[in-house]
Amino acid sequence: MIEIHPVTEKDRDGWLRLRRELWPGGAATHAAEVDRFLAGGAEHPHAVLVAADGDRVVGFAELAVRLFAEGCVSDRVGYLEGWYVDEDHRRRGVGRALVEAGERWAREQGCTEFASDTQVGNRAGVRAHLACGFEEASAVQCFRKSLREPGPGPGSE
């Protein structure tokens, strides 16, 4: 029996493990972010729900309230910032249960819309969102550019 509940200290290691699987590129900062959230010092996300199978964390949903989300018309949007379910627990309703619990949380925050995103080309993520009732709002490819001054190049004196 899967239980969905707000993350607690006892869920720390399981949540951390799943975060590292979802976002391997940020593995170096995950522990500090998890600890800051559990200590009450994180500004973001606003809430974290976990799915537990007994004592084992098998999924999580990180939630926030945003002032804007692509395709939304309100200025207070519940947002599914991160969503992940262990591979061996997928296609069993765990992801849907996390999304539904996230929707309830968003309604409690006064939100009338709920939004999310996934990486361009993440077909499994798109299918999972659509299966949970999300509608595609748009496809965005983001860019970044550093504004730091370049250091001296090779051969400069």
C-alpha cells in the first residue's frame, strides 16, 4: 500500500536518492538543498510530498506557487517543480497519486490552475503528464549566457 505524505526527516535519504536520479547534473547540491528544506530554511520548493511503500520512498513531488506559468491565465499557479517515481513503481498509479495530492495542496494555497514542465524530447514525461490530465501549453527551448567578464586569454600579459 502506497502512502502519500509531506516529506519528513525520516524520508530524507529516499528523497535525496530520487532527486539524484531525476536531476543527476545537480547531484553535488542536492544534499544541501534537501537539508535546508527539512530545516525550514528553503524558499523553494514550497512543499514536498513523498510516496512511500512501507519505509521506502518510491516517489516525490516538489511543489511551488508561481506568479506565472506558460499557458496559464491566473497569477497564482500551483506548479509541479519536480516529479519522479522509482522505475519499479511506475505504471501503478503512484505518479498520478502524487499529482492529485499536489493538486489538493495547490487548491489549499488558493490556486485555480496547476502546471508543470518536462525536458524537450522526454517522451515518457510527456506521456505521464498527459495521462494525469495535463494539457500541453507550449514547447519552449531555453537559453543562457554568462555575463561574467572573461579572464585573460592564453598568451596575454
